[in-house]
Amino acid sequence: MMFGRKHKNPIKMHDKGVVEWKYATCGYCSVGCSIEVGIDAKGEPVTTRGSGKADVNRGKLCIKGLTEAELFNTPGRGSEPLIRNKTFEPWQQTDWDTVFKKSAAEFQRIQQTYGRDAVAIVSTGQILTEEFYSLGKLARGVIGTNNYDGNTTLCMASAVSGYKRSFGSDGPPGCYGDFEHTDCLIAWGSNLTEQHPVLYWRLKEAREKRKFPLIVVDPRVTMFAQFADMHLPVTPGTDLVLLNSLAHVILDEGLQDEAYIRQSCNGFDEFAELVKQYDPTSAAKICGIDEDTIRTVARLYAKADNAMSIWTMGINQSTHGSDGVCAINNLNLITGNIGKPGSTSLSITGQCNAMGTREWSSCSGLPGYRALENENHRKEIAEFWGIDEEFFPTKRGLFMTDIFPAIETGEIKALWVIATNPMTSMPNSGRIRKTLENLEYCVVQDVYEDVETMQYAHAYFPAAIWAEKEGVFTNTERRVNLITPVKKPYANSKADFWIFREFSRYFESPHSDGKMPHFPDTPKEVFEEMKTLSHGIGPNGRDRILDYTGMSYENIYEQRGIQWPYRKEDADNGIEKGEARLYTDGVFQFPDGKAKLLALPYVENNEVPDQDFPFWLNSGRVVEHFHTRTRTGKVGNCNKYSPTPYMEMNPDAAEELGIEHMQYVRLVSRRGDAVVMVQLTQRVPYNMVFIPFHFHDCVNRLSLGLLDPYSRQPAFKQCSVRIEHVDQQEAAQLNVEMRAY
Ligand code: SF4
């Protein structure tokens, strides 16, 4: 019986005429899916599919990966270098020689007039690792500014800072395979289903095979929270209180792993003294989670044979983001949940190669997790690059979030923005707009010539996109994976790798005897340099953890990605995989090998709702979009699902204010205002609204973005707003203009 279907036409798949599949790694999020790009007879990319052999995604892709072949010909691609004397004047098309000559001359003029650090460089988490390494060589070894950072300060800086403070080094200790071994998982401020869909599928599959408790901590009833066994709707910005309280219960009830603490941790006494103050009764009043639930979760986590925590921006984007990460690490250290299958702290990174910049870009130090503050590291890199050691500063310069205030005060006069879009992504965008007007010279290097930050630029370097280039990315679980060029760069755009190498030739040597670092001709040669630098002894006297020496483009491709550390000895001995986990022996990266348990007092310093601004403003991602929509806003099948800046609002609150579903409203904060369409949903509580962060001139007109003291990451998710009625026709017109690409 066909139930009426036998006369219907079967669904026909459009034959895209693929004649060849070329290999890459997805260029969006940090899950790092292996992807194959289908090429037609004319050599054009026409479709994508997940690589079935890849351990990460096992053939799957989310909507962004599935539509990635459309990227190559999206509107707004930059085809030629552009130049102009003043902002807001019309752009002049030019050639690479002219734009390089002019930009190098301007950078050098400004450095000679105001000092070396008056030129700032703000980079990204989205170019290839070999490109990051080359940019670091140019920034640190030739241009010589210390005000060089990446947009990872907006997303992962707290995780980096927390790993360093707890374990002595950056580097996520766990892997996706931990889902298959854990007995309890807490997800902190992570909407995995939308932010990292293929990773959510891995988790779901693991839970279907072997049921274990999933607890989601999030102020909002996210899609992920709906799938959880327990949802803890924590009060925004108070996760540290909840974490300290969980530790309180664990110690109070003697559930800690004494042997692990004795063998592998310092700082227990001070930590134990601090968490005494966070009894569940008192903590519940601050974090909004009742005391019985706190006790239940603490017992569940501590008694599980293997427990793990994952987190994303709900923890990182906070005034105590770094402390929140350390508190997660504390929880895992006192319960002995690090370095075993199913037992870990695992930050889920945002951008496809945020890990690559952390490892190799020299943004926060020197390549390969080396520090500017360490004399031996400065010496080692100066010798390797063939430059003067004294040229390096002895401590890191400004973070991205401090670079903009330094432009505002006139300390910085020139800015080179690479593959990021601060006009949309930085908090308090009204202030950022005003700040950028102060620049004497600004270069934007991007795939697209219509990114919002271009309004303030004097020069434009058109960059090639994603798989028009060759090199590697590192994903969240330390897996290095390959991107092969599936087609030539669009028009006269160039690989970022080419841009860094060629631009370096326009600077005079700042070193004695005219020395200059060597910029190799191919990404593969750069990869070999990185491999050499990855070998050696780490701060704890053992082999460095960030070791690539066993890798080659060939074996990375064969394995569809290899996790570091992967040492030459491993490769020589026929071992095909890198190490899945760090700290398996309980030895950490501090000189004595012990991790630090940190006493982390909670300080209430955020903007909270009051009579004038009675709603929490929360922000986050939706599955169809990535970052500031420079790419997904132009891919039809991504944009059409979410084309409009909208706001989730609780129906009861809406009714009280006389607001209806799909109406436009104006949100007002102490910084500015934004017009959004209302979507009524019980996902948000009565006193909270939520807006996806991707849209220009939207949530960041409102956000405050107080900075974390360690990571300098902004608290994007916590500020207060009020809601006002607007003329519906005027708002609809504004919306049409904003959507027009
Ligand atoms: Fe790409 Fe992330 Fe989607 Fe995988 S989950 S296809 S890496 S965007």
C-alpha cells in the first residue's frame, strides 16, 4: 500500500555535473568538518559534501558547510586593490604595487612620527595557519608594532587565559571522542545545536548509544537546553557563583578526588577557604538556581566515573570570563576529571582557525606558545628568523579591545584590519564608529569590499577566500586539517599568504646589517618552519605539547586531520594519530608540573536591569549565520532563513507592553538604540530579550561590553535595555534597507 504516493513524482536531485571532488576543511566554525567540494566540467565549484572518512564529521555537514560552494561567487567580492586619500571619498582602483607602496609608506611615516606602536594590526581567526605565522613574522619581525591582536579577543580570549592560569598553557585538553566515554556532561553557556551543529550530532549519537546525564546551564531555553536532562537557567553573569557553589558542595560532602589533588594540584587550601563562602543557600540568591538543584548537580558530577564540561560564549563573554573558565577547570581538577576518556574541560571554539592564531600568529607572544616575556623564547625566535633579539618587546602590547580606546585617545594612528569587521562585531558600535574617524590611515584586507569597516579605510587589499588557498586550520580538539585550493583566487584578489609575503618587501630592514626575516614562497615551506619550531622542551621540562613534527600535508590528508601533539617519533613508529588528550599523566605545563586550583571571588560589576532599563539583553548565534554575515548574508539558502534582525521576547512581557508577534520595536540602552522585529517565545524569561549578534547596526549599538580583567574579552551578553514602540512602516523600510546587499 503506497498511501496515495504512487502517482506522485519522486523527488529528483538536480545533477550538478560534478566531475571531480576536491578536499578542504570547512571555513566557518571550529568543529572543523572535512568537506569535499564538487567541481564541474568548467572547473567551477558547484556543491559540497561531508567527507565520510573523516573522524570529525563522518560525512555530515550543517547548512553552512552544505552551501559553502556558493561562497566563491558571492556579491561584494573584492576584485582589485583600492585606494583613496580621505575616507568617504570615492575609491580609486589601483594595482598591488601602488597600494603596497602607499600603505608601507604611511605605516612608516606614522611610526617615525609617533613611535612604532602607533600602527596597530587587528587580525582574525579565519585565515590559514601558515598565513597567521607569516603575518606574525611581518608584524613582530619587520613592522615591529606591539599593538597586534586578533578578533579572538572577542570570542576565545577567556578560554585561553583560563587554560594558562589553571594548566600553565593554552590548548584544550579534551576531544570530541570524550562524548563517547563520559558519564555526565555539563554545557556552560553553549547552544551547541545551533552554534556547532555537527558536534551536537556527535553528542546526540553518543547519548543514543549510552545514556548519560546532560545538564545545560544557560539563561535562555535554547534548543540545546530543550534536549537536556536538566536546564539550569542561571542569572546572566553569575556562573562563577554557581561554579563556586558546586565546588562548595563537593568539598563539604567529601566528594573530591584527594589523591588527584595531592598529586597534581597546587593552591587547594586557599581555594577551599574561598568556596566555603559559597554555600548553596547563599549562592542560590545570586545565581538564581535553587539550592537543591545545586546539590544534585554537584553530587551527579562528582560521583560520575567520568565527567566533562564544555563551554562557549556564555562563559567567555563575561566580565569574569577568565575566572569562569578557571572555575570550570577547578571543578574538573578537584574531581580528577582531566586527561581521562570522558573527563575534561573542553572549550568549543568559534572560528574555523581560532586555534591556529592562538598557536602560531604571535598575536599574544611569539610562535608556538612562546612568550615575549621569556628571554629564551625571544632569543630562540630572533635567531630562527635571523633578526635582532632586541627588536622584540619584552611584554605583549594591547589587546584588540584596548586598541580601539587607544585610537580614540590618539595613541594609535594607523590600523590594519585583516578578515574581521569591528564596525559590526565590537560592543558599543557608535563609539567604535567615532573612534575609527580618528585614524590617519586604515587598511582593510578582506574577501569582501563591502564590509562595514571599509567606510573608514584608505586602502583595500582584496583577499582570496577559504578554498582558493592552501594550508591548514586547527579545530577545537587540536586537530590540524588541510585546505587544498579548489579554484584560483577571484579576479585580482590574492591569498593572504601572498599579501603578507609581498607586502614585507616594501619595508626597510629595521635590523642591524640590513637583516630581514625570510618569507618562503609556498605555504608548505612555512608549514615546515612551524614544524621545526614546534619541537623542543616545554616549560615543565618535558616535550612541548604543541608538536607538529610528525605531520605533513600528505599524512594530514590521509588521516583527514591529525591532532597535536603528533611527534616525529610517533610517525616514524607507524603511529597514525596524534594524542587525543592532554595531561593524561596528571603533569601540567607549570615548571613543577602541577595545575593551579584558584580562589575566585565573585565581584558584581555589571550593568543589570533597573527601572529605566528593565530587560536583560542577551545575544548569541543562529545556525544559518556566521559572525557578521559577511559571508552567510550573501548565501541565499543561509540568509533566507534568517534575513531580519529580530528579538526574542517573552509573550507575557509583550502583552503588558502591548507588543505583538512580528511587530517592530525600538530597543534603547544607555549607549544607543536599534530597531528589531519581535518574535514571541517562551525561550526567554519575562525580564530578558535575546538578539542574534550577526546583524550590522543592531545588538552592538546597545551593548556595553565591559572587559574581563585577564582576557580583555567583552561581556557582550550582559547589559540592560528598555523597549519602545515605533512606527511600523518606517521600521519596515529601515529593515529593507538593512537587508539590501
Ligand atoms: Fe562547517 Fe561547523 Fe557546520 Fe561543520 S558544523 S559544516 S565546521 S559550520
